[in-house]
Amino acid sequence: MTQSVTPPAHTPLAHSALRVLDAMLQEHGEPGVPEVCDRLEVGDGVAAVFELWGSANGIVGVCFPRDAAEHIIQLATGQPPAFGAPSFDDAIAEIADTIVAGARDAIGGPDTGVSRPRLVYEGSLDAGAPGVCVPVWTESGTFFIWTAITVSAATPDNTTTGGRA
Amino acid sequence: MRTLLVDDSRTMRGIIRSIMTPLRLDEVEEAEDAPEAIAALDATTTDLAIIDGGLDGALDLVREARRRNAHMPIVMLCADTGADRIRAARAAGVTRYVVKPFTPDILSQHLDEVIDGATSRA
């Protein structure tokens, strides 16, 4: 039996994003105000999209506008970014993967599977369910965490981690 | 000291290598998955292994590495802080479990300590 509810995963994901940027790139920021949104607008940037299955189902997206993505990748690799190149994809995927792995407690724990990131350039994404989008303000620019998750009513808690990290 | 660095992300390998350089860990073999890492272990002597804990078959790779060298320090880098995962990593033979994300200083300190330990044993 499932409930159509969105667990409060966006805040832990935003804080995980800030931890990753702070630790790996010495980049600082703060989360903005979450808003309900049915679609993730990728715009001119790139989104790393993770599918969830098991006790929590849905989608998590980490969406970087192009300017922010390029600045962050420059920090991560020390190289001039080549938007859309394989090395650029690798860096975006790794940063997004570390963000999501750092918030596993909040997105279902060990009974939830999390896919590898799928990168989406431009356009928009529709999860088919209401989602929450939270901006993350950083020195490199603003990027967005998008969650559209439903959880099983039978899931007692989400306090243990598991899966890929 | 010959180091094997195993991570499927080229970006992460680059970040880790930049942290290793000041520690004079400049003899580095890179592998992006477990089979490539095992081939590297079989091809040459390895003094230190740094393994991405999120890699497919990461714990099996640790066991294989440990089977080949009982004393080599093995550092696992992983975002999973679950007690079960850490326990399993240690049981497989991980010497040091470093939680992602890490600052350069933290990883450097962990590497420094395992290098010191390995050097004092030699």
C-alpha cells in the first residue's frame, strides 16, 4: 500500500549539497525556500536524475544552470570546463552522486534502490507526481534540488543507510 | 610507495591525485573498475590501495586485494555512513574508512597516517 506523500527529503539533500561543495570544493552557500513544482526546468543547464525504487519511489534531480555548472566543474577539475564533454558529464555525475549518497537516510534508507545518475541536458522533466524544488545558493551560482517521491505506508522509518555511495 | 587508485569517476581520481601529490605519492596506477584493479594488482607490487566504496563489487575487490597482500593498507572512500556498511568493509579487510565528502586536509591526514603505519611495519 502506498501513500501519495512527499517525504521531506529536499532539505537533507540541500544540506548534503552544501556539505559536498564545502568539503570538496571549498565553496559555501545556503539553501533557499522550497516550492512545490510539478516539473524540473533544466533550461540551458544540465540535471543529474536519480530514480528511486523500493520503499520509496520517484525521482531526485540535481539541476545546474549552465553558468553554475561550469563554475563548479572548474573548481572540481581545475580545468576549463567543456560543457557537455565526457569529462564534464563525469564531474557533474560524481558531484550529484555524492550529494544524493550523503542524504540516503532521508530518501528511504536500505530498502530503497537508487539508480546511477542519468544526465539530462536542456528542456524539462516531469515526474508525473507533485514535487518539491529547493534552490541552493552558492558562490558559483544557484542550482536546484528537485524531489518527487512517494513512500510506502509500511515503511516504519528511514534511519539507516545503504546502497551505492 | 606504489599506489593503486580505484574509482569509476575520472574527476574523483583527479581530485584524489591532487591530494596525494604533496604526500609524495606520485607512483600511482589508476583503475576505473574492479577487474581493471585486480589486473593491476596481479601485474605489479602495490603498497597502498585507495578504493571507491561505491564501486560495483568494491568489497569483493577489497577481499581480493587482501588475499594478495595481507599487510597493504587499504583505504575506502565512501558516502555511506551506515554501521553495517562500515562493519562489512572492515571485515573485508579495509584499513581505513574515509567518509565522503572529505576535505583535502582530512584525506591527506588519513593517508599520512596509513603511510606512517605501513612504513613503520616495513
